[in-house]
Amino acid sequence: MTSTPLVVLENVNKHFGDLHVLRDIDLTVNSGEVVVVIGPSGSGKSTLCRTINRLETVDSGTISLDGQPLPAEGRGLAKLRSDVGMVFQSFNLFAHKTVLQNVTLGPMKVLRQSKSDAETRGMELLDRVQIGNQANKYPAQLSGGQQQRVAIARALAMNPKVLLFDEPTSALDPEMVQEVLDVMTDLANEGMTMVVVTHEMGFARRAANRVVFMADGQIVEENTPDEFFTSPRSDRAKDFLSKILTH
């Protein structure tokens, strides 16, 4: 199988004031690949994720999507945001719109789909994440797990080339985590290109093609889940795994 690079970061650096949050990041995500980014808090994982759709700008280095450098602003940026779906920790749904309206807003506004087309597709996606029966409710009427599945359907409605997940389960009650991870695992199995920042090691083991371990703003090592979890190479990764896998 030939791998086609879809997201490529080369020598990317990012500072917040004096804090060097991304240090010389080189990362290639191939089409259809699921890359799970793990590491201690403050290691730069979320920032890395947010640079891929330019929610964060970078100080130096290049990021390209499908062979094109990320656009800085204007129409190109809107196009990028539709090509790169993002699912956040905190759902970010519009409280005053129904579930279906949340999912159809982007396709109608950005992709210029007709209301009926957007709604047909929106219902398909809500069924796919198993909440079609909630389409006319408002976000506040749903559980956190259901809201996050709406957010995933909303991202999918833009037909993105890649989906970014920034700790999508960390705001959820434990009993809701699995329902969201199940949807993500299904997407992974269907060949969706995904970059997932998460603390859920079971998901990393089950769904990732590659695990990227970050610490102090750097990619310390990357490997297949089997190799990474059974024989991490770096002391940082060994230390990290010893702390989390014993709990």
C-alpha cells in the first residue's frame, strides 16, 4: 500500500512568550492513518493539534495539507477549516440551535449546500454516531457524550480530509467516554485520517496506526502501538507509561 502524505509538519516551532511550546516538530500523517499523540500535560500536544488548522500560528517551519501550505487568512483559511475537521474537549456547540442545525450550519454557510441536502446528510451522520433520535433537541438536553458525538457529526458534515481530536473525552464523565471512543474507533476502521490527542491509552492501543509521544514540546519517539507500549525506547516514555499504566 502506498502512503500518501496528507499533513506534513517540518521543523515547526511555536512560542507563547518565553515558553517554547513546540520545538522543531517534524511529523507526517499519511492519508487514512490514525496518529495518536500522547504525553504529559504541558508537552505541547494540544498546541500541535491546533496548528494543523491554524487555530494557532507557528513562529517558524512549515505545515502543509495535501501538498499545499496552510493559508494565512481569507477564503483559503475557511477552505482549510472545512478540510480539517476539529473536535474539541468542550464540544463548542451552539446552545441556541438544535442538534441538526448545529450539524447543517457549516455545510450550508461554507459549502453552500441547500438546506434539504444538508439536512439529509446531517441526519445520516447523526444516525452514524447513533443520535439521530436527538436531532431536534438542543445541546443542553443531551449528555456530554451525546454532545461530543454531535460535535463529531458536525465535523464530518464538512467532508474533511482529516479530523483532529483535542482530548475529546477529557471533559466527559467516565461512563460516557466509551461511547465517544467507539464512534472514533469506527471512523478509524473506515479509513478516516485522524490526529487524536488523548489520555485514553486503550484507544491508542486499539485504533492507532502510530503513537507519537511528546514531552517538553518535542516528539520524543513514535512507533506502532504494540512497540511503544511494550518496549518504549526513551526514558521519558518509560517514566510516563510507568505512571499511567499502573493506575
